[in-house]
Amino acid sequence: MGTASVQLLGDLMVDIAFEVDTLEALTRARGSDYPSRAVMSPGGSAANTATWLARAGNNVSLIGAVGTDPLGDYLINEIGKCGVHMLVQRVPEAQTGVCLILNEFDGQRTMIPSAGANAKLDNSKLIDQLAASSITHLHVSAYMLFHELSGFTALAYMDAARRMGATISLDPASSALLEHNQPQLMAALERSDLLLANADEAREITRLLSKKEIVDDNIDMDLISAALNSSLPIVVVTDGPEPVRALVNTVHNFTSSVDKIGSVKSTTGAGDAFNSGFLNAWLAGSDIPASIAAGTTLAARVLGEIGATTLASESAPI
């Protein structure tokens, strides 16, 4: 059970997941029908991570934006049921964020997001409220950096949390969107103590930091570490079934193997689950190998389900 006071800043989405054999099979049905089972669930990287941290017993607040529509009500109610304190801005002129997810037979997924109200997060009152709160850690989903208004808000909130003495972690969110949003990414990295990235994201960050057009499938942990806040930088990189790598304070290297997963139904939310498991253990004082193990345990559970936080049991195995 966790006891940390954690705030999460990021995206709130309604996920609508469809099962397809392959994207190629879907393409062959272009112009016609492709019947499929659909699952709707609360989503968004920050929301997923908040849900698992709250289920583990932490004091969790989620900061984001939704519309004033029924989908916004749905997210606030469903995520709130998990014990998450919802510090959510309602944006009348915007639709709540929605993400269409295509889950292929082999577990790979393609996401088609519409950010909606997430891009409109602009609530200076939250920063004022932060001064009166007790916060141990702030976790930021980089999705909020990919829009001008919410990106400005996110960076300002990170500065405020730093002044409060909180540690800060960053999830890069999407390798495909990092180059287009490089200034915001670099600003967020230098404000962060801990980077929780997958291998594709880490490779792209390496390429951007090295200022090269092409990097030969290389992840430079030292280069990434140097871009973080200099107090005690930690870089953690997951790579699917391959070992998890970590670099702490530019000196201590860790490599942790990942248990084999029997059946992968969807990779949606697995990275968020890893982040939750890792943060829950790390904030409780566990060392890096133990924190990685906690992350991989929860991620493995999510890989066997359709939906980022839809396990049958509402208690987290962390």
C-alpha cells in the first residue's frame, strides 16, 4: 500500500477500443463494414496512472480538463470512484477528449486521439491551490505539452511543484509527437528528476538531444540523464519483453529482466501501469530494481486485458 501524496497532470480521455485482426485486414474492408467488439473505458495516460496509484492507497489528485458534456461527467465519476481527487477544469466550448483504439490480434495497438478539452487546460487557480496543498510528487504526461495553452500551464505547474519541494517525473507519451514539440519537451526534461520512457521514446529523445537526423537505433542514457534536473536524475527505459534499463545519478546502471507474458490482448495502458507500479514502490522508499519489478508486475496484468484500467479486481497488485 502506498502513502504518498501524488499529483498527476495530464490527459483525460474516453477510450473506445475495437478489436481487429490486423490493420491490413481493416484496410481490405475499406468502404464496407468490419464488425468488431467495442469496449469503452476511462483513459488518458495521466488518468490511467492516477487510477492505479489511488487503488494502491496513495493520496492522488488528477489535474486536467474535460468538456461540460456527458463524456466529461462519465470520466469524473468513473475515475473518482477509484479514489482519485479530481481537480478538473470544465471547458464549455470543447468536447471531452476521445481516443479510438484499434487492437490487433498480436496485441499491437494504434491510437487515434482527439484531445478536445485537454488542449484547453488553463487554470491558474490550480497553481495558487498548490501552495496550500501537501504534495510529495508530481507526475506529468507529455501529452499536455503538445498544445500551446495546456503546455504553458503544465510547465508553470512543474515550476510551482518544484518550489514546493516535490519530486517530478515525466512520461514522454508519444515518440511520434516529440520532434514537433521539441522546445516544450526540452523545457519539461530540465524540470524533471525522473524520466519514464519506452525504448522508442528514448531513441527519439536521444536523436533530438544529439541534434542528428538519424541515430542508429541508439539510446544514450547518459545524454538523456544530462538533460534532466541535475539534483538526482533517473532515467528508466522499458522495451516490451526486453529487459528494463535504468541509470541513476549518471553513475548507477541497472538492468532488470521482464517475466514472459502468456497472452497479450492489448498494449494499451501497459506503460501507464508500469509507471504506477514503479512510482508506488519508489515513493515508498524501494530501490530501483524493486521499483522496476513492481512496475513490470502491474504492466503484465494490464497486457492481458482490453482496456487500460479494466481489470476485474479494483485493487492494484502493487
